[in-house]
Amino acid sequence: MRVTNAPASRKRRKRMIQAAKGFRMRRSKLYRYASDALDHGRQYAYRDRRTRKRNFRQLWQIRINAAARAAGLTYNRFLEGLKAAGCALNRKILADLAAQDTAAFAELVKLSKDALQAKQARSVQPA
């Protein structure tokens, strides 16, 4: 007698079809096509979870750079000054301040400029 394991197979296929809910045409109705569609979709999801982090960091850098240049500094010099001042804000917070709270960002620019001047003064003095 041939054993087909029918209940488990049906459950597995049904789970796949239900996961493909919202797909169009046979991708949501037929197991073979739903399986392929889900495999592709999951590969894209895996890849794009990493890409999203890249894209957001890039967006934050653009926002910080625009606000810093409006205040008379480049992105690079602004972050160098913040690091010299010991400011531990990350790019996400800095970008949010640049977009939402210009007064607070102006204070950070001032802090950065002061730290850069102090750093330059230390490097100019003879040892």
C-alpha cells in the first residue's frame, strides 16, 4: 500500500496558498505558481531589509549636509567638530533635528565650530 501523507501535504500546500493571498491571478490560486512567487518575494524581502538601512543612512547624510551647508559648514567638517566636542548624537537624530528643530541644530553647528577652532588651536601651538 502506498502512503501519501495526504493530511500533511494538504496542510503544507494550503499554508503556501494562504501566504500568497493578495497575489494576482494564478499566483494566488495554484500551488506551483504561489510557491515560486513566495520564494521570489521572500528573497526580495531579505535583500531589502539590508538595503533599507543603507538608504536611510544615505538620506540622513543628505539632510545633515544640506542643513550644515546652510549654516556654513560641510557635512564632513560638521561631524568632525561634533566628534571633537564629544557629542554622541547619531545621524538619525541629527537629521531629525536638521529637519524639525533648526534652533537646536544651529546650537550643534556652533558647538561643532567651536570644537574645530579649539582643535586647530591645539595643533598650531608648538610642542
